[in-house]
Amino acid sequence: MLVNSKQGHLHVMSRERELISQLLEASTNAKSITQLHSFLLRCGLLTAADCFFATRLVSSYAKFTTSTLARNLFDEISQPNSFLWNAMLRSHCRAQQWVETLRLLRRMAAKPSDLDSFTLPIALKACAALSELRHGRTIHAVAIKKDFYHSDMYVAAALVEMYAKCSEMGDSIRVFEGLTESDVVVWTAVVSGYQQNGDAEKAIAFFSRMLVEKHAIPDPVTLISVISALGQLGDRHRGRCCHGFLLRMGFFHDISLMNSILNFYSKMGEVTLARKLFETMHETDVISWSCMISCYAHNGEPIAALRVYKRMIEKGLQPNSVTMVAALQACSLSCDLPEGRKLHELAIQKGFELDKSVATSLIDMYMNCSCHEEAISLFNRLPKRDAVTWAATIDGCAKNGFANESLRLFKAMLFDEVYPDAVTMVKVLAACSRLAVLYQALCLHGYLVRSGFSFKVYVASALVDLYSKCGSLEDAVRVFESSFEKDVVLWSSMIAGYGINGLGYKAIETFECMVESYTRPNSITFISVLSACSHNGMLEEGRRIFGSMINAYGVTPDSKHYCIMVDLLARTGELREALNLIEEMPMPTDPHVWCALLSGCRSHQDIEMGDLVAQRLLAVDPSYPGYYNLMANLYASGGKWNHVEAVKRFIKERGMRKIPGYSTVEAGNEIHKYLAGEKIHQQLELVFDLFKDKGRS
């Protein structure tokens, strides 16, 4: 097999060369490649004059992303040929070491003759990943100079993809239109480019043009981009047609393509179709299972999502970070803290805990399960926090009653030079609205204007809600009227704003203006307008609007609408009508409905009905101490002191404690929080002085 050369090194015959190449190709791990590497070194076959084995070793190392070993070998070769250069570039590229790829390319460019049609697609992929448009244009110029632009479809496709990834679809199309011929790879690059840049309609149009003009048969990569575009459009019909098309084309064995269809059905809320597809797939992988878990979680079936996750584990499949995120979302929705903690332990074992997506999902899960301290502890351990992680923590603190801490976190986020997007700002505004502090609201509004977010309609809706809750209705109206676009959410916020500030007639007037502007009210709109009627005792208007929900607008009342109507009837003394309405409800009654009626019985001192309602309320939820306090107040209003004592004794024996209320006061640009009856606040005297000043003014 081996023969000595004149220089004293061992050389191999071509047949033996081929055998060693096959061994390298067949290697299933980095250790076996290292062993072959050692063998070649011992035999003196890795020489500067012959790059044959060095090239194959670098390529083999690249398969297992061991680019350090490959680079060490590469650096030992004094005069690498173009094959070796390309193998090393491909190694860095496969390891997603994009910056190192471009650095190596600059070294290679010192000898332009080594740049070939295999080099440029690798370099362009690195430019696309880094959005390095300037470098991409330079490589484009090299492609034209070397005449690779028209002669090599892979170079053309890489150019199209690079411009698309750099959000330069105009240049991408110019490259495409300048080609004398094009294949499926180039067409697919354009379709993918439009889809990735959010122009799904053009992606579908270009796909149709490909079928008509080129008469080309799309490959699975093309169809994955098309299905993603249809998902962006929410086009159920064409998505199902695409599913049928790929089945007729015989692509049902392509697992990546079937996973994309599974993901499409999940986004469309087609849980039944997704489940049928999943159960009939010839082969499933961790992505398939993750899609199915996510499908159930996103469509309000967290228990089913966790069942699928457990089935996956039983089959011996190892979850990845995407699986963990989907399963944690299911735990968050179902408030399943024990399962969430198990997932956290698994994330630590697998090294996923500090992954941004997994960490954010863990924080969200702990916040939804009212484990505020555990969420903050994890947040503080994160080495890097992006805008999404900050937003989840800010929102979670606000929902758990720590709105003051939400605003503190927002300031820390800015200090950390992480700048929020508009969605994060909506969460910050919601936190501020829980505190109802006007100075902070004005500061946040100023920041929104400077950041260019204030023109977004959903930001305007949050501002209207914030100003309304701060009692600054003039500012709320100013934001509403200055908004160029008014959607149903903004109209609903303004209606609610009038209602909570005691202007029920203005709320109804705004509702009528909304209908006249051809904006169709939704379920939230009716909650806003009915609440306005309830807070302002507008019984007849409330009855009329509630009656019009199905007949005029096709909106089916849910338990929240019934609860508001019961509250309105109870406030205005129509207790018997309120009880009849509860008994006519088409869905199971929840405690809030009975609580609203019990509150009305207390206000109107109807002890007999109050007794009946209290029994029904406690049958639904016997654990909440607030209901027993309401009962005690009912008996006290009727002078039944023995009953009051009995209820209080029952509360004490059961160890029930009502969560104390708290108030906030704004002083010196800071928000001070104190509990009901608290006498140990550090600045209590200042608080009392502020209230005295308010009373004088």
C-alpha cells in the first residue's frame, strides 16, 4: 500500500488514496477523524506540496463543526490551493463563524486566482448572515469580473439571497432579471427573499410566475417558503391546496416540508388538521413534536400540549430549546408550576437555562404562576438580556402587583442601553396605568414621541387607557383625536375612558360615532360600553346595548358581559331581574357574577335574596375570603350582628386572610406605596402632609 519516495516520505498509490478518502468520508465522529489525522502525520503524508489529504481532513472536521482543529491544520499549510481554501471557508461557515469566514476570505483575496465559483457562494452566505451589504457588493463585482454571474446558478442564487437578507429586494430582483437563464434554485431564492422580508403576496406571485413561465417543478425548499408566506397571509384555502399539491408531487416523505405544513396549520388554529397530519406522518423528529406541542399551546389547549410533550419524552426523543419554549408556554397557560419546575431542571441539565428564548419562557411561566421572586432571580442571573426578556419581566411584575418595580426595571433597561420596541412600551404603559401616576405618564408619552412610537395605533390605545386611569381625560381625548388611524381597540379604550371618569353619556356617544365610522364593535367594545353604563347607572341604555349585541352586531355575549349586566341591574335595584339573567346564562356561572349580585343585595339591604345568593356563590368558590367579608357587610347592613360574628368566626377558624389593599402617592418624581392601615412607612409624615395639601387645594 505505502511506498517510499526519494525524499524519505511515504506516498500512497491512487487506489490507497481513495481508500483513505472513503474512511474520512465515512467517519461518524471527530475522534475517528483525529485518529486518521494522526496516522497521516506518522506516515508523513501531510506535506506543503500535496494538499490532497489536508483538504479532505479540513472538510471532514467541518462536518462536526470542529473548526479549531481544521484551522490549526490549515495554518500549517504554507501554500494552500483553492480546494483547501474553500474547505476551510466551508468549515467556518458550517460552524456559523461568519466574521472569521470573511477574515479568511480577505486573506484569500490577496491571491485572486484562488477565488472560484465555489468560494463566492460561501462568502455571500457569510455576508447575508451578517447583513454585510458593502462586502456583498464587492463580491458581486468579483463575480461579474470573473464571469461567474451568468455562468453559475449557485453564485447567482447566492447573490439573490444575500441582497434579500440585507433587505435590498430591489437589488435582488435586478440580479434575477439580469440573468440569461435561471433554474429552480434562483427562483426559490427570490420567493424566499420576499417571504423573509414580509412581502408574502409578492412571494406567492413570484411562485406562480415560476410555475407558468419556467414550467419548473418546485423543490421542497421552494414549497417551504411558499407555505411560510401563506402562513403570513393567513390564507387557509391556498395552504390546504399547497398541502394537496405536495402530496400529489410525492413529497410526503420530506420531513422538513411536512413540518412546515404542520406549523402552518398551527398558526391558522387548525388543531384538528394538525393532529391528523401529525398522526399520519411517515416519520417524525423533534421539530415535528415541538410543532405539535406549540400548536396545542398557542390554541388554548395547554393540557393537551403537555400530554404530547410527555409522549415525546416516553419515546426517547430529547427536547431542544424550541421544544422547551413550547412546553413552558403550556405550563404558563395552565399555571402548572410543578411541571414548569421539572422543565426548569431539565433546562439546567441540558444547558438551556440561559438561552434567551428558554429563559424568557421560564420567567413568563414563573410570573403567571405568581412566583415573582423566582422569575426575578432567573432574570438577574442572565448574562445578556434582550428587549423581549426585559418586556416579559416588566409585564410579569405589573401583573403580579409590582407595577412600581416594572417602572424601575424599565429605567434599568434604558440604563443598560437596551431600547424597547413599541410592544414593550405598551407593557410599560400598562404597568404605569396600574399605578395611575400622571407625571410618569407624561414622561413616558414624551419618550414615545421622541422614539417615533406614538403614531402606532396600539400605542395610542395604551396611552388613552393610561391617561383615563390617571384621571386626565383631556390628555386621553387629545391622543385619541390626534390619531390618524382609529381601530376597534382605540375606540374601545376611549369609550372605557369616558366610563371610568363618570361620563357615561359621552361613552355611548363615542360608541355611536364608532358605529357610524364603519368600525365594527367587538367583544371588548361591548365590555367598555356596558361598564360605562354600569358605573353611571344608565339602565335603559345598558339593556338596549346588551340586547343589540347578537341582533345588530353578531357578537355573542360571554360571562364578562353577563357579569357587567348583572352589576348594572344590581346597582339600580333590579335584583330579581339580575337573578333571572344569571339563571338564563347559556354558560356555567362564575363567582364574579354572583359576587356582583351579592354586592347589590348589600347596597339595597335585601337580606333574604342575599342569603340565597351567598349560598350559590360559596357553592361555586368557597375559598376566597373576600366573599365572606361581603357577606358580613350584608348582615351588618341589616343589623344581623349574630350572623356577622358567625361569619367572622368562620373566617378566623379557617385561617383565611384577605390580601390587604394598598395605595400609591407620587412625590419628588418617585412613587411611594403603602398598605391599608400601615404606620411604619419610612416617610409616613410626608404622605400625611401631601394628603393635607391635596385637601386644602
